[in-house]
Amino acid sequence: MVRDGQQEVTKNPISLLLAEGGTDEIFYKRIKSDLLDDCRCTVENLQGLYNINVKVIDRVVDYLRQHKDEKIRVYCCLDRESRYGTPPGFDLKRIKRYIKDENTKSVLGVNVIKATQQIESWFFYDIEGIYRFLKVPRTQRNPTAFKPPERFGYKNLQRLFERYNKTYTKGKSAKNFINHLNIEKIVSNCKELNEGIALIQSQATDLTNHLFPAKTYKGAGA
């Protein structure tokens, strides 16, 4: 809570988006810029899935150490690496348990946004944008070849780039390509991402602590 003149103003929580890697970081920064500009939101890079639970915990602890007056909602933005299941090694219960055991009440909640199979799978929701970026002649475009998008991933995108004499590389090298994609089109057609963005937006001003819910007591006559 901060003072504005003689009035106390309550700050909205920070939405801390922890992106799996460099490509995810660039993509979610586009999400932030295009769709979450009215939220207090920050995006950080976890540098891969290796030791993922420790990385998430360490990043949360470090963020709160540097921002002691903030309350945060954590969103782990990860790839399933398959069409089903959870991201390899990721244990949401373990992360929540650590936060509760440490009594870290500045964390209001922890959620996960999972990409099926990979972040590149989501790019195929804007296949026309991919074709335009690659300057593919209209007569050679086949949008239906990449449906449903969750069947395709990094290797498919890499091969598509190679077919038109370009190279797709994860991380910073993908920034120009990602900046050419229609983010709103991807979000509106991708159920997982749409629901994830809606969750972030719905909780952007919510100071309810879902990890440490307030206790309620029944009256004597209840």
C-alpha cells in the first residue's frame, strides 16, 4: 500500500510470467505488449526445463527479495513437449507446498499455462502470417496442411523455413519472425492460450490470496 498525498492507494499485484526459454520470453512479451498493457506484468526467462521446479522457486524468491513491497501472481508458461500430460519434471504441487511452508504470503497464487506441444505449435495458428514472413507465393500456400496446429512443432517449423531458404532458430534469432505474427489471431484460436490470458486478466486486480485463504468461522448457532 502506498500513500498518494493524504490517501492510501492499494497497488494491484504483479503478474509474474515465467517463460520456459528465450523463444517463449519473446512471445510472451508480445502478449504483454498487445494484450496485457493495462496489467502490472513482467516476463522473465527460466532458461529451459532442466531443474524446472527449483528454477521457478528461486525466481520467485529472488523477485520478492528485490521487490519487497509487492504482491505477485505467478504464471509458469511452459511447453508440454507432447500432445498430452504436463511439462517434463514440472510439479506445481511441490512449488505451492514450498511457498506455503515458507509462509510466503506475498505470493497470491501460482498457475501454469501449458503449450501443446511446444510454443512453436501455437505459431501455426497464424499459418498465413508464417507464409507471409517466408514470402511464399500464394499458389504454393496450403494452410490446411498444418491442422490441427498441436500436431506440429519446432521441427516442422524448421523444415518449413528450410523449404523456402530460411533458417528458424530458437531464442533471440526468432524475435523478428515472432513480431510478424498476428498475436490476437493466435490467442483467439488457441484454447489453452486464450484461457491463460483470460485468467491473467481476471486476476490482474485481485488481491485475494489463493494460497493462504482467509479463515472463516461459523457462528455459534450455525
